[in-house]
Amino acid sequence: MSDRFGDNTPVVKVELKRADAYELIRHDQVLAASEVVTALGASLRAVLAKAVVRRYPDKVVIFQQGEAGSGLLLVLQGDVRLFARKQTDAVELGLVRKGEVLGEGEVLSGEATRRSSAVAQGPVDLAELPREALLVNGALPPALQQALKAIHAARAQALDEMTDFLNRW
């Protein structure tokens, strides 16, 4: 076999295989124990079949508050810093780690507008779970809804506390 490098150049063929998010989650203790993964239960494989997995480099803005977006983002690898604005104040809501989610407010409300901003802190892999894929008979399953409400309430409280703190000065 001849190629542009000549007959003596070794050729290495590499087969690229698409990552299977379901297998990744199933074989990772942190991801498998995630509250949202657990809440999805038997529907996890079907939901992940409709998911889009993306990799973001360090310091990249994943999304900004006010942008269109309704999917739930599951952090498969890395950390994401979450920020939000309330009136004129912008505050950090915290770090979202492997196994945790972003976009819970949009999924709960059904509104397709991001309620916060997210920035990658180092390389980050995210699985975007479309809201429609999470619904069963037009509603979120009770366990998933409860998990997302708890996450959303904690972030809303953090936003209120931080903006109240800033406005005291």
C-alpha cells in the first residue's frame, strides 16, 4: 500500500467511537449516585438517547442569563461557575460539580430563557437533556420535579442572600 509518505511509513488507523453517555454514567460512581440521575430511574437511557453531549474548554461562557435555552444540563466532568443578576446586582451562586445540574429553573417553569449564566472552570463535559425528553405525559416525574425544586430553591435563596448582603452597604 502506497501513500504520500512512501512505502515505509507506518500508518496508524484510529477508530473514533462516539461516547455513550448512558454507559459513562452507569460506570461512574459519582454520576450514577447523582440525585437527578437517580430521580430519572428507568427512563435514564431514553432521556440520554435524546441528549447532546458537549465539551467546553476552560473559561468559556456556556450560556448567559437571558439567552434562549430550556434543557437541563448534567455535568459529566469538570466544574461550572454559576452567576445570576437580580436588578442591578450580579452575584456568584456557586460551583456546579460533576453529577449536578444547571437549568433547573427553565425545566421547572417551561420558560425557554436562561435564569443564570454559566462559565466553565477548566474543561467541562455536559449532557444537555431536552426538557421534552424529561416529561412523562406532559409533566415532570414527581421524583425529578422534587429534586429540581430543591436545587432551584437553594440557588434562589443564595441569590436573595447575596443581593441583600450587597445592598446593605
